[in-house]
Amino acid sequence: MTDVGGINDASFNQLAWQGMQDAELDFGVEVNFLESQQQTDYEKNIQQFIEEGYDLIVTVGFLLGDATQAMAEANPDGKFAIVDVNYLSAPNILQSQFAVDENSFLAGYLAAGVSETGKVGTFGGINIPPVVQFMVGFENGVKYYNQVHGTNVEVLGWSTEAGDGLFTGNFDSLDDGRTFAESLFDEGADIVLPVAGPVGLGSAAAAQDRGMMMIGVDQDWYQSAPEYKEVYLTSVLKRVDLVSYKAVEKLVNGEFEGGLLDFKLENGGVDLADYHDNADKVSADLQAELDQLRQDIIDGKVSTGWADYIGAPKEEAPAEETPAAFVWPEAPASDGNFAGVDPTGQTVVWWHNHRGSREEKLAAIVDKFNAENPYGIVLDAQNQGGYGDIREKMGAGAVSGDLPGIVVGYQNDEAFYASVDILADMNPYVNDSHWGLSDADKADFVPGIYMQDVHPAFDNQRLGFPPNRSMEVVYYNKTWLEELGYDPADMDTLSPDLFEEIACAAAATRDDGEGGYIIRFDASQVAAAALARGGNVLNEAKDGYNYNSPELLDYFTQIKRMYDNGCAWVSPERYHNAEFAARQNIFYIGSTSGLPFTQESLDEVGSTDEWDIAPQPFTTDTPKQNLYGGSVMMPKGTPENELAAWIFIKWFTSPEIQAEWVKATNYFSPRYSTANYLGDYISENPKYAKALDLLPYAEFEPQLISYSDVRNAVNDAFQEIVNTPDIDIAQALEDLNTKANELHAEATE
């Protein structure tokens, strides 16, 4: 089933269909296709194929991800495959990913070597990861050519540093393809790479008219659109046909199961096409360099930059690319979902968990909103204790009807509140043409964070919105570490063995059982430890728990050993920064949002010790970090109050206000462009900068409805393991796993 580009898009829809046709010839199966005319067709078309009894349904592209997930969950016995999506959780979906940054890097190097003007260009359809991946690789390939040759070939249309560039906003307008290409040609580019499916056919026509060149995407455009064959320098091949072909092959052979197909240069899943009529423009020396570069990418000697880019906040953009200031729309709207709904004069109560200096700084931001919004909306921010306290009050409010306009909580809280029907779906607000987010705003959010509050189990409702995130890291006393003879540089690759060795060395300097690591009985720490050892607290299907894994057995065995040997101890305090300042522990593990509190504690006792942060002790090739954070939700209320609540949330998550929140809290912002408003904050706060560098290695905690109760069970089991002499840890984890999955079964009955 295609996206809106259609079956003859000269791109990945057409190529995916070619794979189906090849499978029909090789395996004797019956194949068919449906074209989606608009996004609302996606689930409808999938349902039609289900009703017609097809054994396998292949969907094409990022835009069909939500629909595929929803239909796969609704039809657990069905078999689904999807092109170019790797983040879905349904166990009956065969997913796929393509390292198009690798061959795009080669294309950038090639274009830089062939360009006569010293300028090349690119543009995309929509600012989404599968598109941006091409553009990042292309730009970095040009930069690498400049590095090798001492040249200064310029890339127009995309900046990896700013995380933004030229986008048509669609995948079907040939007119846009012509216009965008002509604009790049007018700026001096003589080679363009359009990453927008059939939109690129308009670019090919413009290149033909101007005597310029372009690079095709997905398939060899010399073969698929030969009417413009003289303009193609090459094409960046993305063997989408292999996804549909291999999915059918697995079905026919009785081997079909959910999982991931991974295509890269090394296995031929991505590559460059032949140069065809423009082969004479590629010198023998340049080709030799490309051959060597190809092997260097495969061997890991040269990085395309994509791994560093994805999920990480971007560097400050040039001033002219800084997003516009927040705009207050006119109220009420005259059309759309909220026509006639007037938020004027509404009071919105926000139940939050922020305390101390953070609450004071939040109050200043709220005062700014109350003073500046033109509708007379009053935001009443009320601290209601911790997440558990808020959860209890929301449970009571579900019965009494006494609910706030905004409430903070985790994704599992969202699922619980939705199960008792007290949350508003935020999708109508986010997508409203008058009050919602623009396409540029949506693209400014880190995709994984932006989609975390969309729940397939609840018809893809957006049950929350992300104002911030934080991460589990190791806090360590750098001065003490050096006194013990260890090199702080080794902390960047901290292994569990080194972590234990240093903790024991620190404990040996004291005679009171303290000095090493303060154990944190917390489910987030357990989730972080599982990730860092190559495991996960969720099962492979992501629909249950996996607490009896070898990775967690290794973790709990180590912590128990450290405790028994006096290298780790238990504190009655909830937060450990004060003990850290008093040298009662060389290590503790906590959230990055605690960075300012740690320094405050050292200042309070007059300590001159230097300290720093490190990744969770890991055994994997790279760090694996646990990223988490509460989102804001909108309990159901009057249309006027809900709209007023959304106006505040939209304002609070705007980049300029997010910058104020980052400075106040050390949270990570979910928006790339927040960095544009931070000035020198990142460079002046190296520990925060170090934490940002770990973001590309982050994964999320579970959002299962049962996770609140399971967290309590994990805490209890953790304490039992540490405090019980001669305990059978493997059996304790078996019991925990059974309990966790029983709690999940009860919650989902």
C-alpha cells in the first residue's frame, strides 16, 4: 500500500511495488496494490486488504507508521511489513531501515569533485528523519571532500549544524520540484539532490532546461525517468524492493516474524548507481577515492555524521534562521475545529511536581505568560507533591470530577488516565490550522520525543505533550578519583568492572561502611542498567516485562556483591547530592536535571572538590542511556478551558521559553531550535554539554499502563536482594518477572 506519492512516483513506492512483482514471478503468489490519495486513507486501505484476506500487507514509508502500528495491534494474527520504519512496537510487523547516509555521503563527495561552480544543493519533501538522513550524509560528504582536498565547495539548501534547510512540504508537486531546483541553480549550484520522491521530476526538467545536473534518489532515475537521462550524475540507491521481496520470501518459506531488516553499503542495500551518460565527468582519480571511501565507511574508519546528528540538539543556527517569536493567534477562531471557542478569561490550574528553586523559576515563567497573553488567561501552577502524590489525586479526581486543566505525569500515567476516560486527545489542538503547530514547528521537535506521547493502544491519541526530558548518569567526585590514582578520561568508557573497582577503592579510605556507591532502589535505574548491558526491561514484543534477563542477573549480582563487600551502601535520603558533597560517596546515579543541585550542595559545605558526570556503566560498544521525563496532559474540561490549557502548553514549549526553562532546570528541551536562544549557556556549562553528547545513545523507559505498579514491585525486589543474606538472585528475578507480568495482565484486563 503506497503513501500519497502513488505507485508511479519514480521513487520508493514504485520500487516497493517492483519487489512485490519480482516476488510474484519467483514464488507464484498473488499481489495487489492500493494507492493512498490522502493520509486519512491509510488505515482504511489497510482494512480493505485485511477484509479481502491477504496473507501479508506491505506498507510504504514513515507516514504510514502510525496506521500500520494501529492495524497490526488490532489484528495480532495478521502479518505486516513496512518500508523505512524501525520504531514500531507491534510484534507482527517486519520493519526495515536503510543507511542512506552512507551512500549519500559518497554522493556528496562525488558532487563536490565534479562541481564546476563550487556550489551544490539539496532540498527535501518534509523534515522527517528518512528524508534528513540523505541530506546529512550528502552535506558531510561534501565537507569531507573539502577536508581531503583543501577546497571550499558549498552546500545550499541544508545545514546539519542548524538542523534545518529547504523543504517543499509535500512529495507530489512537480512544480515545487522545478521551483526549488531553479532557486538553487540561481544561487550558483550546478548539481542538486532532491529528496522528495516524484517532486524531483520537476527538478530534472529544470536541470534539463538549464544544462545542469542532478542526483536521483531511491532507484536509478536513468532507468525510471529516462526522458531526462542526460542530467543524472548518479542516483542514491535505496533497495526498497528488497523489503517487500524478502517479506514475501519469508512468508512463503514459513519464516515470517516481526523484526528488523537492516540495509547498508556492506550488504548492498544502499549504493550509488552508474554514472551513465556523465561517466566522463568522473576522473579515474576521483573514482579511486570513492572506492576507498566506500570501504572506509564500511570498515567504520569514516563517519557519515548521521549517528551524531539523530536525536541530538543542534548547534546554534545563523541569526537569519532563528525561528520567529511566538505569535498569539486571534481569538476566537472563525473556522476549524475550535471556531467560536473563546479562551478569554479562563483560569487553568496546573498540577506539577517542581519544588524549591525550580518552582520559584517556574513561577517567574508563569507570571510572564499571565502578563503577556492577550486573552486574559490565568495559569495557576500548583505543586501537588511527587508523581505518586499526583497520581493519587488524579485517581480521586476521576471519581469526584475535581480535575486540573493541566497535569504532569509519565507515559504510563497517560495510559491509565485514558483508560478511565479523563484525558483529552491533544491531536485536534496540535493539528488545528488556527491554534495548532505549523509543519515547521512539528519538524523542530526531536522525533522520538515528539511521538512518545502518542499511544497506539488508544487509537493513536496524543495523550500528552513533552516539555522536557532528562537522563540517568553517573555523578563522580573527580578530585577524589584522581587522589585514588584513576584517570578521569577512563570515565567516558566506564565499564561495570571499573565502576566497582573505584567504588571499593573509595570505600577503603573510610572505616564507616561509606565512601563507595549509594545504591538507588529505583526502577529507572534498573531500566538504565539493563540498557547499558545490552538488555531491556521489556520483552522483545514490547508488550510485557523481561526482568529475569542475563543482563539484569549480572547487574543485581554485582550490586549485591558491592554491598556485601562494603563498596556500596544504602542511604535513608531520597537525593544524594548532600552526601556526595560531604565525601560520603564517590559515586551516585541520578537524573541530569540534578546538575545544579549537586553544585549547590558542594558550595553549601565549602567543598572545592571538582566533579563530573559519566555514562551509565556499560558493556555495549557504545553507551546506552535511559531517557525519561514527565509530559503535560490535559484532563477533560470545557472547550474553552481545554483550549486555554493548550495555548499555555504551546507557549511553554516554544523555543524561546524552552531556553528559559533549560537555564532554570538543566532539563533537555525536546526542540532543536531551543539551542538558538541559549547563547553561551551550553559552552559555559560543560557538564550539561557532556550530557547532551550522550543523547544520541538514549532510549526510553516503558509506557505500559502497568508500569507504575511494576515500578513499586521492582523497588521491593531490589531491596530484598540487597538486604537478604545468601539470597538466590536468579530466583528473585524470576519472581519479580512473574509479578511484573501479572500486574500487567491485571492492568490490561
